[in-house]
Amino acid sequence: MAAVRISSRSGLPSLLLYLGIGMAMGQDGFFDVKFNNAELTQVIGYAALVVILAEGGLGTKWKEIRPALPAAAMLSIAGVAVSVGITAAGAHYLVGLDWRQSLIIGAVVSSTDAAAVFSVLRKVPLPARLTGVLEAESGFNDAPVVILVVAFSAAGPVETWYVLVGEIALELAIGAAVGLAVGWIGAFGLRHVALPASGLYPIAVMAIAVSAYAAGALAHGSGFLAVYLAAMILGNAKLPHWPATRGFADGLGWLAQIGMFVLLGLLVTPHDLYDDFWPAVIVGLVLTMVARPLEVFISLAPFRLPWQEKVFMSWAGLRGAVPIILATIPMVSGVEGSTRIFNIVFVLVVVYTLIQGPTLPWMAKALKIAEDPSEATDLGIESAPLERLRGHLLSVAIPGRSKMHGVEVGELRLPAGAAVTLVVRDGKSFVPAPSTVLRRGDELLVVTTDPVRDAAEQRLHAVGAGGKLAGWLGTTVGGESLAGADVAHGVAHAWKAAKKRGRPDGPRTRH
């Protein structure tokens, strides 16, 4: 796991490290393993991509991505068309490839990679809107790109543009419908059916997400879009044992990336890359400096986004394993010059990922769009259903920068029917009093009745974001203000305090 730690700290997508491991094991490497099965690589790559998209969807917050959907859709459809046309023209006129090869390369490298985007952008403190657009784009644009690569790689003449547009629109619509349906049904089932063991919840969530891909593919729709949307619905459904599920999906995503990238490194023959190095650099320059900026500025022209964010998105179109996997499609189809297409794509991805990945934090600071990383982080709340008791047990972890630090248990002002029953601090547990002061690193056990479970979670998130005065200062959670409920609670508290002091007529004001 040393490679995981290195990639996390350096800001480099893990792609480069694991591709290097695969190349070191393969031809011209230390072990000289000869592997040239492009068809097997494509199948395994597709399977790994499904897992990576599922993990990315599970970690996508709906409230952040919802405003970004129209812009992401434009980038994934109109933007891909612009990128394919400009990149193909550059490959044809500057490198000398024929039009079929040029169109295949233009389509292959027009897909931003979900694994690279998810692993790098989530470490850069960006506005939620910007991160939402880039993550949604990486989840959406695989579908139209796959259709284009398959069409350009098929034997015979390429279909007319309006037929391709119709196919793309139909597959996206079917994939979206299947993904939303599977995600909703899966979330409903997991929230209303108690599984016999908590360890089954992570497996069930991933199984539902993967089944969305299968259902979408069987319906002749976009399986990639289906799995991403289904996972996003599951990730925002407040399922039981959610932190465990998230950790399981994250680990499974890492395993998928490792296996996929090592296999791609095995497939490549290093000594064949020398002749295609400079053509790859030239095509990459056209893609990065011309096609991607025009794709962003043309596609997002109807949206009122600051020019700084558009410039950042132009530089943040990260390519990763997805283009390399798609480059195996012409190899399996027997397209003339397909080995050269694969080599050009491989070199392009490695070189420009090495340049773009580590420079994204610097670019965000230079454009003054990076947010303050010291802002309070959200709480991690795990819910375990207590079916026979008609209640829920919430496990709340207080992170280091949470504003719940220093708040007394009584100041949480949880709704009636919810109570903090246990605090775990420094490995020791104790039953708190109303005056117990909460600290960073504490873990709380909160018992709630079923009707107030959502209200209790909302209140805990509000205090974590706004401190003990959450609500009085207009703190919002999920776009809804909590001030009204807190004011009512404060009035009731003042009334009870006045009665205890022997003033049954309640609090008075002095004139």
C-alpha cells in the first residue's frame, strides 16, 4: 500500500504508479512477462470501471451535484463533439494519421477519467459547484465516447452524424432511467428490510450498483451512466451502517484501480513507445491547449460561470485509464494501425497526467478559487436500525475541525425522543451529563425513536457546522434553516425555567 500513500500525498493519480509497476513486470521489464491479450484487458477494464464509477457515485453529494447537472450534461455531449473534432483534425494534419485513426484517437482521449478526477479533485479545496461539474462530467461522458469509439472502429463506412447523435441520446436516456429506477428500488429495500448482519450492507449496496450496469446494458442503454446514477441515489439515501459501506466501497475502488492499471502496464511494450512519443505529445498539446479550452468555453457559454472556473475546468480535464481501455477497442476490432493508436494514447495519458495532476492545487490558488481548508468538516454519522424497538442507534464521530468541540450535551438541543446515551473518549466510555463538554475525537451514541431520527441527524449536522449557536445564527442544513425550531425550543426552555423559579406566568420583560 506504499503506492497508495505516495499518490495520496503527492497529488498524482495512482494511474502513474500502477502503470509503472505493470510495465516493470511486463515486456522489457524486470520479469519480462509477455502479455498481449487486448480482449481480456478490455473486459477486466470495463469491470474495474464499473466499480470505480460506483465508488464515485456513492461519494457524490446530491446537494452539491444537483446545480451542476445541466453544465455537466452539456460538457458530456456538446463538449465531447467539439473535442473529438478538434483533436481529430490535429492528429490528421499535424501527425499524418488517416481520418479513421484520427477520429478514433479524438474520441478516445475526449473522455475524462473518473478514477483520476475522484482521486485528485477531492484533495483540492474547490467550490462545491465546480467539483460537482467535473465529477458529474467524468461520470457522464464515458457513455457517448464509448458509442463513438465503437462506431469509428466498426468495419465499413462510419454512420452519419445524426444517426450517431440519435444513438447517443437514446442510450443515455435508457441508462439514466434504469439507473434511477434501480437506485431508488435498492435504497427503498435497504431502508425497510433489516439484513441479518451489518457486514452485508456494504456488499448489498455494491451489488445493487453493479446490477444497474447489467440492467442498463441489457436494455441497450448506457450501463456506465446507470451504475453512476444508481450509486449516487444509494449514496444519498441515509442507509444503515453508511460509514462502513463507504469504507468498503473506497477499498474496493482502490483494488479495481490497482488491478486495472497494472494490467494496462503489462499490455504495453515499452520499446514500441519511442517512435510514437512525439506524435503523442503533439496530439496532447492540441487536446490540452486548444480542444479542451474550446470545449469548456463553447459548452458552458449559456451558463453564467466565472471565467476563472472555466479556465480551471479547461486544465482539469484529467485523462486516466479510461482512454487507455477504450484504445483496446480498435485493437480487438482489428482496425489498421490500432497498435500505434494504443501507443499514442498511452504516452499522451502518462505525460499529461504527470503534468496536470500535481499542478491543479497551484492552478486553483493562482485563479483564487481555492476555498479555505480550515473550514469545519461535517460529522460522520452511522445509523443502525433497532427494528423491534422502533428506533435507531446513531454513532457520531466528531472530527478535528468540527464546531461541536466545546459544546455541552444539553446545548445540542436534540428533539424530544432523542438522547445522547454514551460518550467514548480516549478509549474510555461514560454516560454523559447535560453539562458534559464534547471534545474533538469523541464518539457519541445517540438513541432516537423512528419519527425523530431525521430531525436528530439534521440537528447534529447543524451543531457540527455552526456550534452551540446553530439555528440562532441562521445555520442551514440541506438548504433548510433551523432557526425557527431552535427559537421555539428556546422559548419553551425559558418558560420551564421561569416556572421553576416560582413565576408561573412565564418570563416577563422589564419596561
